Amino acid sequence: MLVVNPQLVRTGEETFWDVAEGREIRLGRALTALVRQFAVPSTVDAAISSLGAGDAATTVSSAVEELLARRVLVRHEPRAAVAGRAGGLFRSPVLTMAEALGGDVADAVVLGMPYDVAVTYRPGTRFGPEYLRRVSGSLFQYRVVEGVPSGMHDPVRGRRVLSGVRLADIGDVTGTVFSRNGAGFDAVEQVMARLAAAGRFPVLLGGDHSITLPAVRGMLAAHPRLGVLHVDAHADYAVARTDDWREDCHHGNFMSWIVGDDRVERIAQFGIRQLTEQEPYTPDKVIRWPGTTASGAVSTVLDGLPDDLPYYLTVDVDGLDPTTMPATGTPLPGGFSGPQLISLLEAVCAERRVVGMDLVELLPDEADRSGLVAAEIILRVLDATLGRGRR
């Protein structure tokens, strides 16, 4: 398997900077498109198939050889000591991408994106994935007994949580330096696309909220019609946009391109409460439940969510009230309590087909309180979509 050289930083549409050697690498449009196929570890055959270049396999193979010679692509050599280790979210096993996609290994696959290049206020969410993995094991411990995930007993619900649900963690998208809206976003898009196409439930850990844009783009590759469930204190868009998002996408406007994508047929926003100069633009496909108004109104919420759509869930932790979630960069008062949000998400996920999720904008908290609240949101969503909460 081959992968983009992790020592390269994307500096333009068709240019890269080699950090190790201090040189610029210029590629044409065709080679750049081919490089994107290896943002995550992949085989040449998989790249040919993804590009729909079956009749030009020899040309693609020659181009790959050129990229290898120029050190743009390198051989992917996962460290065996990491694979299989129970160091993932909820102490799930850490697998390679190939292992997570193969056989009946996983129902849900966790991916981290330690990226906060696009924040506009407090940085630090790049430490969110590591923080969540560390604290989540004190909430839920993934175990397999006689080949079957055992889950854990929940005394409040009177049943086992995530019994029979297979979890895996493939680690983080990595880079010596992340360029804004660069190769790391391409990697997220490709990983999400391949996980979704393989029938896995992707769980993306952020990172700032801009990473949701490549995540949704990846999900659209597997689900050409999609709805988005958006928990946030901020609407994160002003207008619908269809221009080049690489120019100025950040965590406060990434939804502009999601709103502008015709393939996204419904957007439901929960928790919005930011004060704005003017009344916000709200196209027909966007429905909004400001503040905590969705709490206790599940039947009305469901009426606005077509049941023939698959949905992607994105949770900005500032959708929670700062008394519940102080560890975020742009908190606003008046948000959900933990139980309120979990109750809403469990009900929606049990009644609609949710096919993936992310949780973003979490800053490490020395007391671990915020991390545990965030981990429980993920746990309850997984149980509602894949576990007995769904059945």
C-alpha cells in the first residue's frame, strides 16, 4: 500500500513543500488528482478503480512510479506494535485502515483529526482526540468475550449498552504540519468515504468544526442524498456558497458550503443561540430549533426530518450550556444540559437512519469532566444507532 509522504505540506492547488528536504514539488493537475487518492493508505488498483481509469491502468501505474521516484508517495508501513492495541476510544482496539475495512471486524470506526488551524478564537482542540481517548475508558470499556462484544450493563436503563457492537479505532490523520484546508482535509474526505461505502459507522473526533466539511463531502460519496443534523450554538453560515472552500473555509463558516450543496437535502440545527446583527438567512431545506426548544419536542422534530434520508450528525460541544461544557473555545449561555441533548439524540437516532457522526470543538479539561460528557454523547449515539437502543 502507498500513502502521501507525511513530510509534505500542501502549499497550493498543485504544489507541495517537502519539510525534510526544504524543497518545493510542483505537479500538474492530473498528478495532483492521483495524489489525492493516496491521502489515506491505498493500493494502486484501488486508486485506478476510484478514478474510473480502468482503460488507462498502465498510464496510472506509470504515474504512480513517477510519484514514488519523486518521494511524493511512499510505502505505507504501519507499526505492528500499535495495531490491535486496546488504546482507542472506549479502549477499543487500534487497527490499520485495511484491517478496519476488512471482514466483520467493526461496525463503528473511530478516526481523529487533531486540527485547529481554522479556529478564530481559542486554539487547543487539536488535542481533543487524544483527550477523548484517554478519558473515555473510565466511562465504557470495550471487551470481546468468546468473539462477541459484551457491552456493559447500564443500571439506569436496565440493560447492556453496545452489546454485540464491534468498535475499532484507526488513530489520527497525521502530518508534520497541517496546512489550512489542505491534504489533511483530503484524507478525512477519503477515509469517511471508504468507511461509509464499506458499511461502517464513522466517528470523527475533532479538532475544530471546519473538519465537518470534508467529512460530509466524504459521506456524500457513499450517500448521494444526505441530511445533516447540526448541534451548535452558532449557525456557522451566513449565505449558501458553491465557490472554492479551500480559500477561506474556517470553523465559523464551513456550513456555508454544506448549505450550498444540493445533495444535502435537509439540515436540522439544534441549540443555535448566537446573537446576530440581522435575522439569519434560512433556506427552505434548513430547519432550526434554537436554544433548547427541541428538548421535549421530539415528535415535532421528527416531522421535519424525511424518513427516506440517511443523516450525518455533527456535534459542536458548545451546543451544550457552559455549566455542562466549559471546555470549548466559543461558549454561549443557554444551551442543552447533558441529559437533554442525549435524550434528544437518542430519540432521533432511534427513529432515523444516522450513518455517521463527528464531535468537535472540545478543549482538554484538567478535571476530565467535559471529556466524560462528550464521550457519553458518542456512547449514547452509538447505542441508539447500532445497539439495542436501535433494536
